Amino acid sequence: MPMKAASSGNVAESPISCIFFSEFDPKVGPKITFQFPENYVQKEAFDLLKVYLIPKEELQHKLITLNMCSMKILGFPAGIKDDKYERNQLMFNLCFVCSVDMRTIQYEAIVRKLAHYLVTLERESQIISDPNMKPNLLDIICQVRHDLDVKRSASIKVTKSTTIYLKVNRVHADPQDVHDHHVPVFTENRPAVSPNQWDLTTQRILPLIDGFRHVVQIAQESDVDIDLVKACLRNLIYYDVIKIIPLFLYSAIYVATPLMQKLYTDRHLQADCARNVQHGMTAQPSFRHIFAIYARFDSYYTVADICSLMKPRTKFIDERKLVQFGVIHGLLKRLQKYPVDESMHRCERTVIRSQQQAPEGIRQFFTGEFNFDQICCKTGSTYNEMDNIIEEQSLISVCTKSQENV
């Protein structure tokens, strides 16, 4: 029973159509010795591809991918030099055949690992060169294809001392771009994060990821180049260790989403919320107070307004953690403000400008394409300074909209 093709991003993962073992025969040249299913790769097709599948020494021990003859073939040609072999070398390649228009990156590590296993098995037990051992290769091929397709993993005992362990790892979608104003926060995988498993640069920035510091702050406090910080964060996003949320500000506006209904009915989510939004260590807040504050979030109130009305700290609720939890779980959505300088619009080929213009360094971003978070991070301005500039400029308007992707 073949596995269903799993999707990753816009490209689906290919199942394994066939696995074949090819080698260089001193008498007939390159050939397919075993394949499963049988006769899947025809001799005519193999003859067109054999120069790449059993290549010269320069291409040995390198991963190859061929898109020919309506097939995508992954292989790792290997060679073992020894005087006991004819022509003093044993050359072979165990290949996976997949769909030409589907993703195969998930099999690359497996193909490479199998080649290393076969090299070791040949040196220890002559599994390729011994005619009595060689039929075991077909059994291995059959079991590998079946187990990877059905279970996405395989454990095959070949000899008393050697067992082949294989696993198809999940293919992640390409991570989003990371910008100066982005705020990283740990996902639910945080308990599994061990600093020792990451490079030294990532180890320096991990302690600074708290869901409140933005990328520029992390770069400054870790004394790491901001481009390196962004690269490390993209890597952490790829492995689902962190996600990106909007910058927390008391002047920001958040609105409740339909997922608030889930919070109202899901007891486990309620308990998780109470633990995460607690202020101090004195008492855990009641869900009634938490939900009452969440219900206040709409397009008319900033976080500061809600704090003034509801006074969350008196109810043992940390408003910063409350907003963070809401954003992470999709209960709240941030409304972003995009300033537009209407004096930059042309009307009848005449540029209209106000008498008192905003500072040139900031005004260049008032195009409707940049939100307050982006502009403040780029220019070092505060939100209050931005609001003052907009109030003083009669021809600057603000467009407010929700942002699905940060």
C-alpha cells in the first residue's frame, strides 16, 4: 500500500516509484542488477542514463538527481578501490525513482546513507561482490521501498552486527523573510530546544527571544550583525522552533477573531491561557476576568485604553503576556497603521505639497506600503513622534488594516 503524497508548500512529496541497484560489470559494463518493481526502468532508458549513474571517479560519492525519460532519479554513485576487484575497483549506485514533477528532497539523505551502508557492508561481508551474499540486496531494496512508503521509516537487520535504520524526515516549507520590525517567539517546540544543538551565533540569540524584542533589539543586545540574526531566525522558523508575531505596543490596536469562541469552550486552552498570562506569582487569574478583557479588544481601543478601563494588573493579569498569548493562538489580530503622504500624489502634473512638511527621512516611507512598525525600526522614531508628525501634517492620512502575515 503506497503512502499518500504529502504536500509541502506548493509542491507535493513524491512517493518512491522504484528502487534499483546498478553496478559496473567488467564484462558488459554498467547494468541494472536488481530493481523493484521488476522492469520498471527499461534497458533503453538505462542506456541513456548509465553514463551519469555509473560515472567517472570525479562524480563518485556525490548526490546526483536526473530528470530524464519522464523520471526523476536520485543516486549516490560509490566506488571502492581494492586489488581484489577486477579493474581494481567496484562501482555501484543504488537509486530511487520518483515522479518528475514532485518533491524529492526528503529522500536525499536516505540515498546518501544507503550508499554508505552498502560500502560498509561490502567491506565487512562482501554483500555486493560475493555471489552468495548478493541476493540479499534485492530483499533490502524491496523492504526499503515498502517500509518508507508505508511507515516513512525502515529498520532492516542485514547481518548480526549491522542494522540499517532509515527515516523520511518531514519537508518544511521555505521560511518567511525576516525583517527589522519582526518579533520572534518560541512555538510549542520550545522544551525540545537545546542550545548545544545550534551554532554559536544562534546560541547567542536564543536567550533574547521572548516574544517582545524585535530583530533590531536582538541584534544590538547580542552584538551580532543583523543579517546574521535574520539568517539564524529564518533557520529557527524552518525547523518550527519559533514563529513571527507583531511588535507589542501600548498604542497598538488589536481586534478579536472568531477563534475567541474556541477559548470560550475549550477548557484546556483556558487553563493554558491562565498559566501564561499570570502577573507575578501571587495568584492565578480567573478565566472570567481574562475573557472580559479579551472581549474589550476592538478597533476603537488601544492596549493602553483597555488597560485604563480594565486594570488587568489588579486581576493578576499581565497585559503584555495576554496580548502575546492571543496573537500566538490566533485569538487577536493586530491592526497596522500605514501613513500616506497625499502631497506626494500628482494631480494634473502638479505636485501638491503642504507648507509644513514632515522630516524628509521619514516622509519617504509615507507611501502606504510601510506600517508604523517598519518605519520606526528603519528610522529610530517613536510612535508618539509619528503621531505628532501626522497630526501636524494636514495632507498625511493613515490607513488602518489587519495584516494576515507579519
